[in-house]
Amino acid sequence: MVEWQKVYQDPQQYRAEIVKAILEDHDLAPVLVDKKDSAYQFGHFEVHVAADHVIRALKIINEEIRF
């Protein structure tokens, strides 16, 4: 069973989707977790990767993504 770790969090879904897409391009198989309440519109979106890919994912996020 894969242990997942959060590598990114944002209240905007499109930003989390961009991060997920870039990590997919690097073959990291990220997962997008929706923690936003649909009724009240508060919360955030998280991008998770397998625990053994956390350092690589954080490096990619810090070096390749600018919002």
C-alpha cells in the first residue's frame, strides 16, 4: 500500500491542477485531494505524491512553478 504525502496546497483548484499536471509530466503519479466544502466554498485542494517521491516533487514545484 502506498503512503501518500502532501506536497502542495492551494485554495484555487486550477493551481493545484497545474501542479498535478507538471508532476505527472515527471512520472510521479500525483493525486489531487479536494478538501473544499461545496456548500460554503471554504477549504483547499491538496496534491499528494508517494512518500518516496516527496523530495523530488518539492524540488520540481520550487524550481519549475511560479504563480
